[in-house]
Amino acid sequence: MKIKSLKLREAHKGSANASFCSILWDLNAHHLVTASSSEPSISIHDPLLPSNPPRVLRHHRDGVTALALSPNSTCLSSGSIDHSVKLYKFPGGEFETNITRFTLPIRALAFNKSGSMLAAAGDDEGIKLINTIDGSIARVLKGHRGPVTGLAFDPNGEYLASIDSIGTVIYWELQSGRTLYTLKGVAPDTGSDTSILNVLSWSPDGETLAVPGLKNDIVMYDRDTAEKLFTLRGDHTQPICFMSWSPNGKYMATSSLDKQILIWDVNRKQDIDRQKFDDRICCMAWKPIGNALAVIDVMGKYGVWESVVPSSMKSPTEDIPSSRSKNSNGLLFFDEEDEEDQELSMSGSLSDLGEDSHGESEPPSRKRLRKQSVIDDDQHEDVYNELNLCTKTEYRKKVHRINKESSDKERDGSRSMMTFRPKMQEAFQPGSTPPQPGKRNFLCYNMLGSITTIKHDEYSHIEIDFHDTSTGPRVPPMTDYYGFTMASLNENGSVFANPCKGEKNMSTLMYRPFSSWANNSEWYMRFEGEEVKAVALGGTWVAAVTSLNFLRIYTDGGLQKHILSLNGPVVTAAGFKDELAIVTHISDCLPSNEQMLEFRIFNISKGTQPFKGHLPLTPGSYLTWFGFTEEGQLSSYDSKGVLRVFTSQYGGNWLPLFSASKERKSGENYWVVGLNVSKLFCIVCKNPDSFPQVLPKPVLTLLNLSFPLASSDLGEEALENEFMLNNLHLSQIQKRIEVMADEGLDTTPLDDEAFDIEAAQDRCIFRLIASCCNGDKLVRATELVKLLSVEKSVRGAIQLATALKLPILAERFNNILEERLQSKTEVLKTSLPRSKHDRNVKADVAASMALTATERSEISEPTFSSSSAKLSAPLLIKKVKSSDRVKFGKPKTDGDQTACLEDSREVNDAGKNAGPSQVKNLQTQRPSNPFLKLPNNQEEKKVEEVMSESQSQGPSNPFFKSSNKVREATGIQQSHRPSNPFLKSTAK
């Protein structure tokens, strides 16, 4: 191809160094406007008489770095290194106003379609949206981490696109000011060279956004999804520094650091002509009328390239899209489409201007329909406001398509009205992040490890990493030719799946075990006519949910075991050991924008479905994470930041255990990874990011779980939260004990854990009782006493009430204790052996077993009566170790009794070490057993020693107001407390 040569003429002398220069055409191609960052002047040229001197505007004090001309060519704007943005009348050039100022140089300006809004940005943080009518700042958009060098309003008036010097592109929604998509590192990093600016440009029809690529090319991104569509790659040998669409969008001109301009046929993705220059071309503008291109280089020389497109091809101004040619009268007016923008000013975006008399209004029916579309879209935005979510992507594409179809219908005379409903949430994989061009993304990230992938031209590279490298297996990287987009990971292996991509590339499911005794143990499944939507892993099974609403269950060896039909489209799935949990849609969204979701829990090994029900979400939210806790409790997290845990209490219910709105700081987002019984594991992302990057490696943050309690009149929300969490944990352990007991497994470790929780719960309740006594909430204190598990804690409460001079309350506490002892005695009598021979041999063992059974019966139903509300708490006793039990068939000697009473040493040591409060020591003592007798006064002496030592050490109990009186009362009464047979003494 022959390279042409175009002669340029000097417009700005500038300096010897390269500087960024700008060039613009007006609407009717009567004037050319130029400026240079090395000169404070703006030149307005007559292209028909280039030898005539230009009109010069000198209002800036430093170099002019940006120019923008309103679409009707009546207003010119300029930005400068002197931090100011100015407005002029055009073409006269009369100075109008300094519309805004920055603290650093301006680099980019852009008018919206109507000219009612001006976007300005530069080295400062934030993009200012300025109302050109009154000069008010409608909104400041913040999200870039480098100087903003390029701005472009969507021709359809919905979005603003911006790019910075480090190569990040952001889609902004004008209606709400929110970030829709952030594309990091998709454009070159221009560094500190201000003569090179990253730019971007919408196609005239608004469907495509052009951005400089990393491979000396132009990358086209979809308007609604920000997905990469195609690239223009040719003979540029260095990065692109400027681009410009032809008026009809069929051609594009690109300039590069290699000092070339290429002209592209966009549909054919080919360059059709080129021009070589002595210096780098930094700005270009297609002539709006005719077949020409205006260019200017970094030395301030400009020229017009005539006959850019060969005459054999369609003219660059032929078949201009309606969005560009609609207002061809060149007059500034604001029709109903612009009112969308104008309404934003009054609510923080644009001012309400009304329609200008020069404008041609659309039919009333279309005007009403357009407003309805905007309102509906805005209402639904709260539901779909995450970055790069498929849910929002598909919804926005559908709404955009419906708007276009409705407009076409009305052009044909149709007056029908359409209503819009929010789209149901698309399927997602827990712990995954959206793909980003040229970067790794997570296919799976959980408490065990992560699976990452990066896409290349023909394949993807997958890596599996474990958080604990000392215990996790070393898994070699994998080359992926299927294009897997979802994965799941556990201790045994990993499962991958990809959606269907045409007839030849069917959806594939692959399982890859980490270790196996046999070779070739990984396996594949191909699906014809359906595609995998979600995958999950368990202890010995693999599950996949498909687009036909089939739940397919396989063994880890690849055997197809079960195929179940679900009630609706899948949202997500998660597995833990034998349990599989699936979330599906049960109906369309409600008019209030609420997703209607259902969850099911399957036990794969037993072939049962223990639970099924509605999945609660915060109104206006959608599901963002779903999985199991480390202990196996099903959990969910929604987009409003509410974490819920499923419990079998009350027939199966979801408990809210965390609210991000109360925890997170401004500008933070929590990306959930997992949780245990007391902590939420998440990654804190800074706005505008809502998900983490693979590199640098994310850092887990631990947050405390807490119920969203109301503000109590007692002022002890922390204690009440601890009380509720202990109850939840205890109920979970009791459920596990029941399951293990039914399976004939040893429950001793869980019994020990339950005892520890009960001891902690008694301490918590005791502190609440103290607060109730101090706050004169005596009825509540009585209710709390009934929940104490250990009798010694009840006795301590009696002492507390006595010390605080509350005799009526102390009497009620004493009645509760007597009722509890009487109830236990009656139950124990019915469980004792009637034979004297058996009584001599098995007395202690029977008593212990009967006591445990009684306590477990109290978990579900209280065995004591009271005139107050009946509240109960489990009375679990830590089991006696087998080595310490009485040997059957042998009469007990004094030595045996001494051996059975060794625990008194532990109590003595605890009293010496703890010291702060004798009442607290009472709470941690184990309950007495009246059937194991001790020598008279033996335990009493031991307890007296412990309590006297406790009194001599440390400060008094902080929960007692009258600490001296409490110590005296405790010391006196503890010496008369009944003995505890579980506290073993070495004395004979």
C-alpha cells in the first residue's frame, strides 16, 4: 500500500518539546479550533481560507490541555494547566464564565448529547459533572487512582466512560452516579508523559466503546456488558495514542506513537489506508460534512486529510445513526430524552430545564414510555448494583433491547404501553469473581484454598493453591482448553464446568481428584442440549445443576448415581460432607424487587431431604454468597450485607448473625469467604471494587458475629449478644450429640465442649443478673436465674441478691433452687435400682447415669415449676473419665473413696489462681451429687479454704456495687453450702 504524505501548517509555536495539542470541527465544518498545552491561547481557523490568520482567544494563564464543543456548536469549553475550566460563545469566541476550578491541571472535557452537562477531569481526584446552564456541580464521580485523561458521554445519554493514565476504564451510570464496570489495566500505562493521553470513544450508535489496547491495537467493548467484542489490530508498531470514529461509525482513524495514522473499515476489521508523519499525531477529528480528517501533531502543526475513504466505498457521512443526525438543525434544545439528565441535577445530577421552544417534541406517548423506562431502571438498580454481575448485565441488556423495540413500535404508530419487571438473578458460583481481560480471576475461593484462571488466546491457565501449604496437596497447574468458568474445591479434589459455546463446544463437567490409588482417575461428562449452571463437591460425591433444572449427582469415581428435577432455575449450590444445599427460583420477582428463592438440603448418603423452604433475603437485595460454616451449618449472605445461618430450631429457621451496615467503614465492601461458630472470614475491598484481585494475594479479615439486637433499656447489648450466641452454639452441639448418639458414636468430646459452653453461658447470665439487679429489672433477673445450668451459680445469685439487700428477690431465687433440687430428686428416685445387691454394687454409676439423663431431658422441657414464665436451660455434666470410674463388683474402700475425691485439688488450685471473685468461682464449679456421700464437714472445710484464699487475692467482683458486703456474704454462706461429690478430696 502506497503511503501518502500530507503537508501540515503551524498553528501553535509552543516549545521545542512535544506537547499535547487539540483540534475540533464545528457542526457545519465552517471552523477548526486548535489549542496546545504549551500555549495559553485558543485558535479558531477558517478551513476554507487557511492562509487567513485565525481568531485567537487569550483567557488562560497557562497551556490549554483540553477542548470541547457542544453538539450544537454554540458553546466552547477549554481546560488548562492553570486549573480552570472556561466557557465561550461560539463561533464569536466571547468569554462567558469560569465554570469551575480544580486544584491540579485539567486533562479531559466532554459535553453530553444535549450540551446541558459538561464533564471535566484531570490530575485531581474525581470527575466533575457541571450544569452548563447555572454552573452548578451536579456530582463528583470518584473511582480512578490515576489522572483521568479521557471522557466520553454515551450518545444515548445513559453512561459516561472514563479512562486514566494507568489504563483503567470505568463505566458510570448517569442516573445514579454509580460505577457499573471497572476494567483495570486494559489500556497502556502512559506514565508521566503528558503529551501522551489515553483516550476512549463511543461509536455513534452508542453500542460500542473503543479503547486503546495493550498490543498496539484498538479493543471494542460492549455497551451494556463491558465484554470484549473484537479488536482492530494492524501495522501499528507502538501503542495507540488517539482514535476517532467517522460520523456514521463505519470507519475509524487511529494514530500511534509510531507516527502513523491508519484508517479502518470497522465491519471488516481491516485498515484501508494510512498516512505517515514527521511527528506524532496527538489529536484527530472527522469532518462532519464531507470526506476529510483534521489532524494535529505534538509540535502544534495541523492539516486536513482530504478523501480519507476511497471513493469506491461508502462515504463516512452516509447513513449516520439517528442518535447523531436527529438534531441536525444545530440548535441547542432539551427534549424529553434530555429531561432525564436534567432531572438528575435537582436530585444531585442535572437541573430541570424543561423543553426549549426550538426543539421538536416527540409524541406524548413516547415521552411517557421513556420516563417509565428510566424510573423502572432506577428502581431496579438497588437490586443489581454489583460490578460485573451477570444478573445486572443480562437485565440491562434486556431493558435496553425493550426500550429500542418499544421506540421502533411507536415510530410505526403503536401507542401500547409496556411494563418492566426486574430479571431473576442469574446462577453464580460462591467464591468466584468476574473475568477481567489480561488478569487472573477466581473460579473458587473458600476456607481451604483457591482456584484461579487467566485466559489466553486459545486456552486458559488454571492454578490451585491451598492456604495451608503444609497440609494441602501440591497440585500441578492445568492447561484448560474447554474455557471453564466455574469450579469447586474441597480436601479430596476439584470440579470444573463450562457453559455451552455453540454446537461444537458443548458444556463439560470435569472432576479432578488430588490423590488416587488408580491412574487416570479424573473424568469428564459432556452435555448435549443443556449446560451446567452450578457445581458442588461433597465427601464422596460431585453435583452439577443444569439449564434443564436437572440435579445430576455423581460419585467421586464418575458413576452417574442420581438425576433429580428441581422446581426452578438454579441460583447456586454448595456441599459439605454428605450434605448438598441448592438454591433455586420458585417464581418471578415480586413488584417490590424481591427475589423469590427456595433452598433445599439433601443428604446424599441417606438419599433424604431433611429441609426445604423459602430463602430469606433483605428487601431489595440478591444472594451473593452461599455455603456451610466450618461446623457444617448452612449460611447465606446477601447484597445488603446481612449474613444468615440456618438452624433446626423452631422447625428450621434462618438467624441473622451479622450486618455489614453496622460494621463496615465508609467506602468498604465485604467479600465473604466463610465463617465458623464465632467469626466471619471476609476480604475487605475498597470502593469501587466489590471483589478482590488475585494479585496481590488477598488478606482475610476476621469479623465478630453478632445478632442485630435492638437497643436494650438495660444497656448490655454485648452481654445479650453473647448470651444468644452461646445458646445457638449449644443447640448446634446438642443436635450433633443426638446425631452421633443415634449412630452409636462416642460423644464424649462433644459433651466436654457442651460443658465448657454451659460454664461460659452461666458466667454470662450471672453478669446479666447483676446488671438487672443494679437496673431494678427484677423480673428479668428471675427469668435469667432459671436459665443457670449449675446449682452453685444459682446459689451465687442468691448471695448476690442478699448482698444487694434485695430479700424478696433472694427468696424467689431460693424457691427456684429448691424446686430444681426437688425435681432432680424425684427423677433420680425413679431411676435408682430397687435390688439391695445391685444398689451396693452400682449405686454411684446409676446415680451418675440417671443424672445425665435428667439433664438431657431438661433440654427440651423444664422439670421445675414456678409462678414466673417457664424458661429452661440444659444441665449437661461433664462425664467422668473411664479411668476414674468405680470398678464394678468391688466394694469401695477408704482408698477408693479418696481416689474418687481427687478433684478437690483442682478447685483449691483454681481458687488460688483466679482470685478476682468468689462468686465467679461458684459459677464454674460442677453441680453437687447428693448420692455420693462424703465424710461429715470434709468438703465444707475444703470449700472454706478455697473461698478464704479467693477473698485474700485480687479485687472484688466488679458486678457487685457493695463489694465488701458481697465478699463478707459470700465468705459466710459458702462455708455452709452443701458438699459437691464431684470435687474429690485427698483427705480421709
